[in-house]
Amino acid sequence: MIKVCAPATSANCLVGFDCVGLAVDWWATFTFEESDHTYVTGCPEEYQNEDNLVIQAFKQVADLYNLEMPTFHLHIESDIPSTRGLGSSSTCVVAGLLGANAWLKLHLSDEELLKVATDMEGHPDNVAPCLFGQMCISFMDDEKPYLTTINCDKFYGLAMIPSYHVSTAEARKLLPETIPFKQAVKQAAYVSSFVQALHTGDETILRACRDFLHEPYRKALIQEYDALHAYCQRKDIVMWISGSGSTMLAISQSEEKIKNLKEFADANFDLENRRISIAKKGAYVVYE
């Protein structure tokens, strides 16, 4: 039996639109067990078929190497909410790839797996941190993904998750086609500073960073955003929209500040509020 554990992720971190993703210490588990036919358990009924993203990722690897697709029982244990900006689809893609790599004994490198994952997802900003952990800065060049991993200092976090989802396609429609040159220069400086500040724990720099590319437009889709963002600014807490939303992620080196934010969110909004931390490693395989 093969078990794959994969972390949730947060993309578009603060000022890192489409290029910075963070692995979150919130794990999904996928178990592959021998069976004379393929079937899926542990997830909603509509995903208990061969169109399941985990199975499709497994099949992608088998087809890529001209290998026969095996049959197995796939059991999924995950409470990572789907379509909320926490990389639930990336956990499925990565689990399928790692499961195939282990089952078929291919010994693919993480870089090879990242290429297949990116081909399936269309971009690396969620699958990269899911595979490698910590914070990943990634981009595409000539259809090839590149990334660097940044070890992060100690932060406490809170994922604030509305009950509704935000369509990525709809969220992208809100984005401007151009931004002023001066804002582009600032954005580049903020991204560089954000990466270093998250590594060193310099919260003064983190709080100074401001996004110009997506958050000013997408926040209108999240009704709780303004009040929560205003609270975080008053309390010197860093907050951003995770992915395209609807989840909002806040981090601080003060556990007390995150505790107080959770109490504020619990008291004033109908949200799922979950304490999280940065995952130090990416997805991994366990043989049982």
C-alpha cells in the first residue's frame, strides 16, 4: 500500500501574484491499495470515478512513459476545502503523480514531477510549494517551469474561509490589462522585499508591501475582506487573499495576535477560521 501526504497551499502571496506560493501545514492523505478494479472512496460521490483528478494525474504519468494503467483502490482523506484558494486541486494532482511514481517505480525527480504537474495545472504557483514545501517562487519560460525555494522564518497563521467560493475565471476578468509604470516598479521592489522579509522575519517590511495587480480588484468578491483587512492593519498583521479567494490568509510572528484575530473573526463573521503554520516540507510518500 502506498500513501501520499500533500499540503494545502496559498498562492499569490501578498505581492507575489502568479509567482509566489506557500505550503501550509494542513495535509491531505491519499492511499493507493491493490485492487482488481479501480474505485475511489473518501471524497464526495461526484468524484468517485475515473475522472477524479488524482486518477487522471496517475494516468498522465503512465501514458507519458507508455505503461499500462494499473487498477487500485484510492482512498482520500482531506478536509481542505475545494474552490477556496487553498490548492485542493494541486494536492490531488501532486498525489496522483507521486502515487504513480512510487507504484510504477519510475524514480522521477521532483523537477520532472513539477513539469508534469505544471502541464496539468497550467502554472506552477500552487503545485511547486505542494511538491517542495516552504515558499516557492516560480515562473514559466518556453513552457518550462523554474523555481527557487525560500526557507521561511517562524510565523503563526490563520486561514479565514468563507462558505462561498470565488471563480478563478471570474476573478481574472476583474484584473486590469495594464498598470502604471511606477506601480510596476514598486510591485517588483515589494516582491523582492517580501521574499527576504518572510525569510528573515522582518515584519516591518512585510507590512509595508502592497499589491497593485489583483487584490484591489478581487477584494470586491469577498464581502468580509474590508473589515478583516482593516483589523489586520490596525493590529500590524499581514493579510492577503489566498489564490483567487475566497480564503484570506493572515500571518504574524506573534501567536497572541493570531489568537486575537481568530477571536475577532469568530465573533463577527460566519467563517471557518483555522490556525495554520508554514509547512517545512512538501508532499511525501509512505509505504505500508
